[in-house]
Amino acid sequence: MKLDNLLDLAWMIAEAEAKALGSDVIEPMHYLLAALKIIDVDFPSQLEKADISSEVWKNMCQDAQKVQQYLDVLPEKITMVRRRIRHRLARTAKPPIPDKQVIHRSRKTRAAFFDAANQADGEVIMLLQLMESMFDLGFLDVSDMRWRTPTKTFRRGREL
């Protein structure tokens, strides 16, 4: 399984998110947090600080734009969505896991990688393919992307 540079970066971010939330495994939601961080408006400036060649940097930015289009979050709401998801996950979080401890992908995440690899047909797996697989397999849901606060109707679970 060969990963493109953006997916490799997303894996590192997802692992850091999982460890910060005390998770023993990297779940699809951690990859969603990573993808949201990558598609954030500040992402290109963060890449400029890294020691990345201009061609790789350009490709990563183009791939990040494709992921942003797929996730369909308003650019000015990306940070809010990410923070809302992290806050929701923090409610059931355990103490953080040390950085040196290795954690692995969950069964769902491995299944999504397998599905993305099948889509790639032996080529490089991209973050966009992984996100598509996670949503297609039902491991992530559009409701995870909600950035508005729930209405009274939504909270009660019935219409007024």
C-alpha cells in the first residue's frame, strides 16, 4: 500500500489527534479531523514552513482543494467544524497517550484503507479516496460535518 504525501501527512495528524484524545486506535473520525485541518485556509502557509519541495507542495495543495470540495464545508466554517467534532470526542476521551507509544488503525479505518486501495487499483492511495471510502462505507456521516448549533426541534428529536 503506497500513500500519497497528503495522506501520509493526514495519517500523522490523525494519530496525533487520536493520542491527544486518549484513543487506543486511530478511528475514521480522527482522519476526518486531520482532513479538516489540512483543508483549512491556513494549510498552505503551514506547508511553506515545512521542508517540502515546491512541486510536492503544489501537488499537496491541489489535492487538499479536492478534499475540500468533496467535504463541502464553507472555508470560514472549517475550524468551527473541527473544534465541534473534537469537543464532542473529548466528552468521552481518556487521558492522552504518550507520543512515543505506537497506536494502530481501527478495524473500520483499515477497511476504509482497503476500499481506497481497491479504488486506486494498485496506484497511490490519496486522501480524497480514503475520505470517499469512509463516507461510502458509513464510517463517517454528513451529520459529523454539521457546523450549525442544533435547533430545539433537532435536540428534542421531533418537529414542533
